[in-house]
Amino acid sequence: MFKLRLTLNFAGVFAVCLAFAAVAQAQAAQKFVSARNGNDSGSCTINLPCRTFAAAMLQVPPRGEIIALDSGDYGAVTVTRAVTIVGPVGGYAEIRVGGGSAVTIEAGSPDIVVLRGLTINGSGLRGPLLIPEAPGILFRTGEALHIENCVINGFFGGGISFDTAGQLFIKDTTVRNCTRAGISIGASAGATTVSIDRCRLEKNERGIAASSVTFGNLRMTIRDSVAAGNAEDGFSASSFAEMNLENCAATGNRFGVSSIGGIVGSPTVRVSNSTITGNNFGLRVIQSGSLLSRVNNTVEGNTDNGSFTGTFAAK
């Protein structure tokens, strides 16, 4: 009986030690920033937070988190490893820049980056020579980028630029007042997959623009999203891009939905359960572009409604 009791006590102590070790490891993987009392010479712990995301990036381990404790401007950051950057609950974590990108991702090939709850502001200036042409979020290298519950506003080079192989996931995000495209997707080598859910593209030059120079390299699905008031296209695909729209709306744009073919390829755009209304041109097809309807869309009230090139059936 004594041996059994001793064994059980040892097992209990061992379990408690494991629990403390897990908590310590989790705390070590978290770095904190504070606009109110942060200092970049600190250790970025919750008691000694750093002031900027850039300083915390130097200390956070791979697959760690950078957490903003309060509202404020945390400065531009270059992400070089797998990390999650999180704004404060109920607060306002801003990155404001006068030129250049606010967030640049230059991570390793297996790295996954998450941006959540951030407000990213550019200068708001438009036109040539006013500011350097750079997007708010620029993805250069990495495996995947998740953008969740963010607002991106006022960049001369577009809102989000993802012009390489990898995976892009955007949800519950607004991109507005950007020259170039609110979201620009390009694929030249390697597979690029994109999923966009519950997003708004407002008053940009273009809402979402996708392009691929190689057949089958770029596939994207956009659901429950709105492109409104953009100077050119709400949703557009060119070259060999494949774009699928489900339960989306395009209104107040010059072109609602565009499929732009040409010498370098024939894009495919499939539209289901969507509304295209109040645009100068509802549907636009250039040369070899393919613009297909599931025959459950509303295309009315545009100056020129345009037409689909064909249909597809639910399977």
C-alpha cells in the first residue's frame, strides 16, 4: 500500500511539473507590445512589453505570438518567421506608414503567418510621384498568410499584394481607398490558392485582381464579399487565373465582374448566387476570357449589363 501511495504521489507531482512546463513554454512563445508603457529595450514580456512590432519580431520564437496590449500605432514590421500578430481585444492596433509597406512577409518556405485584428493605414495620397508605390501588406515568401478581422486603408501600391506561390486566406477584412488593387493576386511559378470570405473592397482602383501566366497555377474562391465604388473592376481575372464567386455583390464600380483574356492566356470566372448591379458595365469579357453563370445570379440595373459567355451546372 505504501509503495502504491508513493507511486501515485510521484505521478501527481510529475503531472504538475509537466503542466507548469507547458505554461512556461507557452509564455515564452508570447511576446507583448504596449503603446502606453512599452519600451523597445525591454524583454517583450507582459510585465516589460516592447513598444513596436519590429522590436518584438526580433525576440519572438518561431510559431510564437506578438500580442498588442492596448490601442496605438505599433509601426511597420518585416515578418521573417512563422508568427501570429494580434491586436488587443476591443482595442485599436494600428500600423501607420507614410511610404513603403506596413507589413512585409519574408518568411521561410514552411512558415505560416497570421495577422489578426490590425488597422493598417497608408498616407491616403494618390497619383504618381506622391509617395513610393507599395502595398499595405506585401507577401514575398512563406507557405501561407492568414489575414483576419483587419482594415487596410489608403495605400498607393494597393492593399494586399500576393504575387508568388503559396496559400492566402482572408476573412472578415475591409480594404479601401487604395490605388492599384485592394487585393492583388499573381502567380508565375508554383501553385497559388486563395480563399476570401466576408470581405469588403471599397473605393479602390480595383477591388480584387487576379492574374496567372501559367495554366492551373492560380485558383481562388471568393464568398460572401462585396466590391463597391471601385474606379475600375470590382472583381477581375486575367491571363490564366481561375476565379470563383459565390454569394458576392459588385455595385458602383466601372466594371462589376471582368474576365480579361489575351495573348498570354484565357481566364475562367464562375459566378453563382451573386448580384451585379449599379455598375457602368455589369459584365465584361475581353477576347478569350470565359465568364460563366450558374443561372442563379442577378445582373440588372447596370448602365450596360453585359452578358455571360456560358453556364455551368451544380453537381
